[in-house]
Amino acid sequence: MQTYTRSNTSTYARHIASKVAADLKRLQRIYGIGSPSNLDIDNNQEEIALLLDHGYLGEVTYGFKRNEQWLVALKYKAVGSQLVGGDDPGGIGREGDILGAYFTSFLTYSQIWFNLSQEARRTFKLQLPFQRVEGSEPSIANGYWVDDRSYSSGELGVKRSMIKRY
């Protein structure tokens, strides 16, 4: 039986977060509007690494939104040890017109997160590079989610989905 320490999961979480950051850099290059900014990418990379490391990530979606709808987005769902293997980041092409849209994200937490006390959640959130506000998940404008990649390291993993157009 193999056991893992906190330093191992931290390393695994950072490895996965770096792949997510590479995807965000690709969005930045494709759409060339300066968004997400390098600082946005760094902050989102740190956030996802911390959440994965502690088992608190449910799903997080990054993308361009207009009129409360995702136009172009990538969704990462924490799947833990259910995932075998892992892909390289990438495979992202220009999927839609983002005129008038802005880059944003939407996050949900795992059941482990909700099992924490309110004080423990508040204390953890203070470690994060930015503070999220409550909101509703946007719908998809003219498309649907397609699972296309998985990123894993050690016993941690995420399944990536992207929006495909009808």
C-alpha cells in the first residue's frame, strides 16, 4: 500500500495547476485581447493548486462570458484517483467570437470543503490569491460541453471539458 504526504499532494497539485495555466496561456494567445492577463493566470494557477492539494476543488470554469453565457470556456472537474494517465495541455483552437465578452471564472467546491467548519473555510480562503464572490453559473451560448483531456499526477486529477459549437 502506498501512502502520500502533504508535500507529495502539493507537488502533484502544482503539476496539474501548471497544465491548467498552460491552457489559459493558450486562450490568451488565441484571443489576443490581453485577457486573461499574466497575473490572472498566475493567481488562478495558485488557487487551483491550493484547492486540489486540500481536496476542496469541485469544478472550475475559465472562459469568456457575455450576457451571462459562456462563449468560450474550459471546465476542470476534480476526479482524484479515478483518473488514470494524463494528457499534455493544449488542443485548444479558436472556438467562437468573443466580441464584447470578458474573461472570468466560476468555481464550485467539493464535499470535503462543505464538511469543514465555517471558520476553517474562512481561514483557508485567506490563503488564496483573490477572493471570490457568490454567483450563478453561466449557461452556454449555442454549444455543449465535451470532455477532451485529463491531467493527473499522483493520486490527483482533473478532467477537462470545453465548449463545442452546434
